[in-house]
Amino acid sequence: MIFWRVLWSMVGKDLRIEWRTKQLFISSLSFALLLVFLMGLVLYGSSNMTHFADAGLLWLLIMMAGLFSLNRQDDKERWDGAIYGATMVPTDRSVLFYARVMSHLLFVVVMEVVLVPLYSVVLGTSIQLAWGPIILVLLMGTLGFVAVGALLTSLALTSSLREILVPIMIFPLSVPLLLGVVEVTSSMLQGNWGKGVWWAVIAAYDILFLVLPGLLYDFIAEV
């Protein structure tokens, strides 16, 4: 019970701070919107893009915006050594990891609510499937990316090169997830759910990077 109280307290704290300042949301969304409009400008009038390329651009956009948001959130946690005070909570230290994952997941999902429809309009993409499956793959893909991002930012927390190290590590580690979500999203652009094996890859990736860091977080926090 203490674990859950601390978890919700940390997530609530992040949401209250963001609600008051809106710095993380505004800066991350502005960055994402700029990327959308640049893509629209470069690809304006293009009719040669395949569904796979269309889905790949969408997910690269989401991941780049998510990485920008993750770095901004990491900066806030380092102010006045706040993250070190959080490690003194009287419960399992993995609560720090899961609170970071949940907070950042909420931030990125809110961005996607604006980003995905705008991307569809600017690049002329129409997803010919019910919104339920689309929301599901967006949530699963975002959750996996946020989880691996939270792990890497925790590992690089004390490094002066964290702004370089995290992007260098996160994209290679995200390759299985990226291939899975792009394949599924590409299939959705054509009006079907996609192959079950890719759904399994996404689910396995989410489970791996949600469970393993939680089990090892006491060690990770000491690195």
C-alpha cells in the first residue's frame, strides 16, 4: 500500500507542477508541431510515399518528440537535487521508475492527441480502421518507448553527457519496438490489424522494459 501511495503521490506532483507551469507540454508540443510542418513542407504534393514510409515517419516523429519531452522532464528532476531526495522514500526504489514512466506516458499521450490528427491532415494520411485499434497501438508503442527512456535517463542521471548518451542508446534499443509499431500502423493504413507476430513483439518489448528495470532498480539507482 505504501508503494502505491508513493507512486500516485509522485505522479500527482508531476502533474500539478506541469499544470502550473505548462513548460514541458508547451515546449515539447511546439517542437513536435514544428517537425510536422517541416515534414509537410518537404513532402508537400508527394504521392509516392508507401504506407510503410508514412507510418515510419509518424513513429519517428512521436519518438523524437517523446525524447525531447523526456530530457526536459529529466532536467526538472535534477533541479536542487530533487531526484536524490526522492530516493529516500520509505519503499521500494522502483517506485521512482514507475512514477517516471506513468508521468511521461501521460505527457506524451496528450501530445499525440494533437499530433496524430494534425500529421494526418498535413500529410494527407487517412487511417482506414476504427480508432480503437489505433489508440491501442499508440498506447503500447508509447509505453514501450517511455519505459526504455525512463531506464536510460536513470542510468545517465549523473553523467554530464546525458543529453548525448540517451539519444545514442535509446534509438538502437528501440529498433524492435519501432519495427513492430511501424508494421502494425502500416497495416492499419491499409484497413487491417496487421500480423499477430508484430503485436507479440510490441507486447514482449513492453513487458521486458517494464518488469526488468523494476526488478533491478535498486542496483540502477546506485550506478
